[in-house]
Amino acid sequence: MIEVRQLSKTFGANTAVDGIDLQVARGEVVFLVGGSGCGKTTTLKMINRLIEPSAGSIHIDGRNTAEMAPHELRRRIGYGFQQVGLFPHMTVAENIGIVPRLIGWEKGRVASRVDELLELMALEPDEYRNRSPDQLSGGQAQRVGLARALAAEPQILLLDEPFAALDPIIRDRLQVFFRDLCRELELTVVFVSHDMAEALLLADRIVVMEEGRIVQTGAPSELLRAPKNSLVAELMETPRRQARMVEELLAGPSQGGPGSGGPDEKRQEES
């Protein structure tokens, strides 16, 4: 569905993406992970030509995106990102429905789709459809941005940390919804995330980037079992360490005995 061939991007003397090759199968959810500045967001933006490549090519369903008008390409792809980018002069409903209107959906179908997505995002349609973006919290705006990305029923989604601003309960709900939606609709997804637990739970395949290059790609279980370098090992260790800390909290201070240095005991000592 998506094929990236020797893709590069330079900004002056700086190389953000350095000759990467990547294939994403139809219906596959691929996560791009790595440290800040590794090139993952630049790669995502080049797929729908928000940033033009310096070299290489991108093919969507066999077609070179350089041969497509940018607006034609972007209407086929849902895009959601951390900064949301809602249009301030439009209501929530108008923001969500903008792409369906542009591609010619009739008014009733747009309205129905808007309400359906608001309900999925745990935003009551009667309460939120006529609000302006400045009347939303950060988490609410993030959910509206995700709804907008899904509005025209795209087969491809490009997502840049779409759940980052959400509280834990809503984030977990949307992650479950997102996983089920991808399976039901066979969506092809490229998802940028700094949250390794999110990547391990939601991805079919994880692509680790470092200094503009791909250093390892594989199923979550493969990266957990056999990291190829110290960066991948460190990324995989983070959710493991967090899980161990939760287990220690559940076990309680008595599990390790006095002086064991567990989290509860340390807090008591500090107080």
C-alpha cells in the first residue's frame, strides 16, 4: 500500500532522513519510533507531501506520489498530529466534515458521519458539534483532530502522536477503539509515537529510527527478544521497567521486607 524507496530529506547541511526504504502492507499498522530528531515525523510528512523529499520516491498503491496533485493525495489520506491544527474560524462539526465536503459528500451524510465520530470520541454531539476550537480543552481538541482524520473513511492514516495530550482513561479508550477500527476497516497506518508501551500494544510492526536511518524493523515480539543495538534495547527496556515498578507497587513494601527500598518505603522516608 505504501512503498518508500531511498527516501532522503536535507535541510541545508543537516540530513533529517537518509536514504530509507520502507514497505507498509495493506491493513498493516506500522509504528515509527526513536529519539527526538531521528527523522520519524519528517518521514511521515513526506508520505503525504507536507514536506517534499530531497531524493527518493514514495508510492501509494503503486502510484508515485510525485505524479499526483498534493490536494488529491491528501484527500485520500487521513492525517492526525499532536498539534491538532483545527481551523479556528470553523465549528467542531465543520472541522470534522471539511474533507467529506471537499470530495462531494451530500450534507446529510456529512452530518451523520460527524455525529458518529463525536460519539466514538466520547464527545456528546449536541454539546460539541457547534463549539469553536477555543472552547475545547487540549484533550478534546485532540479527539476532534482524530475524528477529522477519520471523517472521509480513508484507507490510509498518518498519525503523529495523536493520543499524547489525552488523560489516561480517554487515551486507553481511544487506543482500544483505534485497534478495533484498524482491524474492522483494514486501515493502513503509519503512526509516530514516543510511547513504547503504546507501540508494543498497537503495532503490527515497529520501525526504529536513529539519525535519519532505519536501524531495525520487526514485530514487537521480535524487537523485545532480539534488539539489534543499544538504542533498540533501551527503548524495549523502558516498558519492561515500568511494568516491574507497577508489580512492586502491587506487591507492597512487605514483599521486600524492611529496607528493601521499594517505592512506598522511599516515599515514607522522604516524608
